[in-house]
Amino acid sequence: MSWLDALGWFGSALLVFSLLQARILRLRVLNTIACGILTVFNALIGVWPMVAMNVVLAAINLWFIATMLREKNDASAFAVIEVEEDDAYFQHFIEVQRADIAKFNPGFSGVTESASRFAYLVLHGHETVGVVVVRDAGGGVGQIELDYVTERYRDFTPGEFVWRHSGLFAGHGWRTVRTPDAMVGAYYEKLGFRPDGDAWALDIAGVTRPGSPSDAVGPA
């Protein structure tokens, strides 16, 4: 096999692999790289219609990547809505995502109705991208029982919006929120949480809520 054949096969394999990605941003980036490789390959063998197609596909991918990167740090791209623990849609979402939730929140066994427990849906437009459950542990501490984001949106920053910008905790009297012990793949250090034994804690006195209309926090 010549190096040119190897280049074509590699580009084709990467293109197929990119389509297997559940994370949107990763899919677009890998697909763009594959299109670039296939553009070079087809130009070298003189297949110009394929060159044109891959150039157009790469341009489309780059436009979507630029849009997603702008939204990645845009608090107005996300909203948080408080719901009751027995809300039918909330319970359905938990059930559908139960296996994936267990990978990152192994101690979570479900949500039971309690006056000291608060449940939230994290939205991107009309799509539910995550859920948060926090229990009032007393003493000004909110104990996070569940913090979950769907795989499609793990390249984005809904967690930063929830914990740093949404004003989610206004009115609950919490001075600190604390994560469960030994969460898998915890990302909290990047958001300003501090180590607290096997968990992470965030002092929320300075957390503010931006004035964007899409930063809706309230009962469903």
C-alpha cells in the first residue's frame, strides 16, 4: 500500500469514526480533520468533485464549531428550571439516563419527595441537557445528591452556568454547596470548588445571577 492509499484510508476511517461520537463538539472537530485529509487526498489524485464536497463540509463544520465555542462560555445559552421531585418528565429523564447516571454518580439511587430536597432541569434551548438535585443538609450547606449532564453536552459548560452564574441557590439560605464523596470524573476544581475530604465544596456567597431573560430559575 502506498502512502497515498494509506492517507485515503485513514481519512475515510476518521470520517466514519467521527460519526460515532455522541459529543457534538468532538464529532464536528474530528469530522473537520477528516474532511481536510480527504480534501488533500482527492486533490492529489485529481478527483475534484470530492475535493469540492469536502471543502464545503469542512466549512460547514467550522461554522458550527465557531457557534458552539461561542455558546460554550455563554451563560445565556442555558437555563435552569426548578421542578418537583415527583414531576413526571423529571422522573422519566432520570429513568432514561439511569445507566449513564450510575457511571458518574454511583451513590445516587433515585429521588424521593422531601421538603428539604430541590430538583432542577438544565436546559439548552428546548433540550434537557442535565439534572441537578440538592438537599438542604442544614447549617447553611446544600448537599448535592445528583449533578448530571448528558454526553452530548459534556464538551460544553452547563456546570459552570449552574454552579457559578445561574443564581440557583438564591432564597435557600445556603452558604456552601458540597458534592457527594468520590464522584467519578469530577470537574469541580475548574469551577472554583475546593477539596473537602473526598468531596468538593463551593462557597456561594459571591455567586450572582446575570440579568439575561433565559437564566430562568423558578418552579415549573
